[in-house]
Amino acid sequence: MTSTVGRRQVNTFYPSAQVPINYGSRMSRRASDKSSNRGNVMLAKFIIIAVVAVFVLIGLQAYTATLQHANNILVQDNQYLQAEIDSIKSQIVEETKVTRIEKIATNKYGMVYPTSDNCISICEGKENGKNLAAAIKSEAYN
């Protein structure tokens, strides 16, 4: 039997065990479940995007390290080549000095500076003291 005296309706057979059914709360529970599912889906998407971003950053960092290593090798090669260029330039300066050229010319090829003893006149009957260029010029135009 049931009694309704200013209180809610209670079943006398199960006085406190029965919870009243509220159909309105089921609807709001479903809506809150959907919103919490949406929140969970958004959280999962955010976590996936964050993990992908971290992997992309790690990949870019590795690529940057590879490029930096290759750049360091090229810089080292350039320094070696520059040292070799400087060495060759100093050798060129040493080999093109007048004293070095004179030494090679006299020792290897037997060349000497001309003196009056080892000069040969190319024109017979002309004076020995005359300028060679003037003699060639006068012979060419006469």
C-alpha cells in the first residue's frame, strides 16, 4: 500500500530502497555524456597533434644537426685549402725573387751579364759605342 500525506509517494513494501525515477535527468545525463565524449575526443586529437609536432621537431633537429656537421666539414676543408693557397703564394714569392732568377740563370743556363768583352757587333763597319736600337732604326729606314 502507498500513502501520500504531504510527502512523496512511497511504496510501503520497499520504503527506502526504491529511488524515484527522474526521466528529465536521463536526458541531461545523455547530453553531458556527449559533451564529455566530445571533450575526450578533442583531448585525444590535441594529444595526437602534440605528439606529431614533437616528432616533427625532433626530425628537424636531426636534419639541422646533419647539415651543421656537413657545414663543419666544408669549413675545415676550406681552411685546409686556404693554408695550402697561402703556402703556394709564399713559394711563388720566393721563386720569383730576382736573386733566385739570377742564380738559376747563371748556374743552370750559363747566362751572364753582358760586358764589353762579350758583346758582339751585328753591323760591320759601324762604331761599337752606337746604340743598337738606333742602328736598327737607321738601317730600317735607309
